[in-house]
Amino acid sequence: MKTELSIIIPVYNEEEWICKSISRLYEETERAGINFEIIAIDDGSSDNGISLLRKLQSDLPHLRIISGPHRGKGYALRHGIHKAQGEVVCMLDADIPVEYSQIHKFFRIVQREKLDIIIASRFVHGGTYHTPYSRKVISIMFRVFRIAILGMSHIRDTQCGVKLARTQSIKSLLSQCFVDGYCFDTELLYLASKMNFRIRELPVQIVTFRSTRIQLLRASIIMIRDLILIRMVHSGRI
Ligand SMILES: Nc1nc2c(ncn2[C@@H]2O[C@H](COP(=O)(O)OP(=O)(O)OP(=O)(O)O)[C@@H](O)[C@H]2O)c(=O)[nH]1
Ligand SMILES: [Mg+2]
């Protein structure tokens, strides 16, 4: 039977959540009647998350696990998209910060409306997001830098951890992508916008139940560097 949806989950030291969140997602997606696969892409986690997940695999035949050396979230997502067999891919953070039904709803909208990309957005009307004030300020600053460097002012939220896309459309962009870290999503959307892909941003209610593990200053510097590189590389200046 044809795979309709490939859910790609980058996994890096997620021992605490990964088995629980993938089992629930698996169950709920089966219940929604979608032919799916889940691809967990680990790159060099130092905890036991992936070995625990491998133990689950015999009960979850549509779960694929890929491991490799540490390269970053963006690289892991690219690798997962390459391997995806579904007509639509969903890029999803391992803590699954949304209601499962929301993912299924977005999947049906991509199919019905023949969209190339759906961005789950915290910043359009109806979207919500509870996080410490400092994290919100960083998100706003990132948006300001992103618009100053790359434009795309029509897109409000490039960084939310839930995106769906028509596999064929985004596979056509992957060979141009080079960002291995957190700015991969921005690069993908930048290229997709240049190609006039059909992109829709829809509100999402993000539920985070863990505190950030990112070193915010370091991550912000890398992300601004990557924004500049995206601009230079894709406008042919290097
Ligand atoms: N494979 C892989 N996955 C990664 C890497 N870094 C982060 N991830 C995954 O990317 C997803 C998002 O990571 P988070 O640390 O939650 O980052 P975030 O959601 O942008 O930031 P928070 O708001 O702090 O949660 C999770 O599924 C992580 O496991 C990496 O280097 N490799
Ligand atoms: Mg997160």
C-alpha cells in the first residue's frame, strides 16, 4: 500500500521522551487511518534513547531508525527527507509539541489543497506558545534579523518544530541546501519562496513541557551566521 505520510523526527539525546512520544504518535496516526511511516534520525546521541527505541521496533513495523555521526538537526532532517517514501513529509520535533490530531489535519489540508508546504505557526492569529520571556525575545530578534537579511516578511514563523511538505517538491530543493543546524528550515523556506511554492502558514498551539536545552547565545550567533551564509550562497556571491 502506498505510503501517504512520512513523519521525520530528528533525535538527539531524547531518552526521556522518545519512546513515549513515538508510541503515542504511531498509535494515533494508525487510528486516523493514514498510511504512514515514522523515520527517527539520530546523529550521535550519547544517551540510550535510540537503543530503547530499537527495542520498540518489533511492535512498530512502520518505524524506521537511522543513525549516523553528529552533524546537526538540519542535516538529520535532510537525510530523513531523502529516505522518505510518503507523498507528504512532516518534520517534527521529538517532544511532539502539538496535538497529534493537528498533524493529521495539516496532512489532509496539504493533500486536499495541493500545497507544497504548511508551516505550523505560533505567530499567526490563533497560534499560541507558552515559553519564558527570554526565549520569546530571542524569537523576535531572530525574526528581525531574518527579515533584514533574507526578507520573507510574509512568513511569520520559520522556526516552529512542525512543518509539512509535499515530498516531491522539497526533495527538488535538497541538493541546494547546505545548512546543517537549526537554520535549515529557514533555508528551505527561502528556496521554496524563490521558487514560488504554494506555502501556507496555519496557527498551531504549541505545548512545551520541558525547558530549553539550547545554549541560547551560542545558538543565536550560529543562526545569524547561517542567515548571512544563506543569503550569500543562494544569491551566488560565494
Ligand atoms: N539528529 C539531530 N537532532 C537534533 C539535533 N539538535 C536538535 N535535534 C532535534 O531537533 C529537535 C528540536 O530540538 P530542541 O532542542 O527541542 O530545539 P528547539 O525546539 O528549537 O528549542 P526549544 O524551544 O528550546 O525546545 C528535537 O527533536 C531534537 O532532538 C542534532 O544535532 N541532531
Ligand atoms: Mg523543542
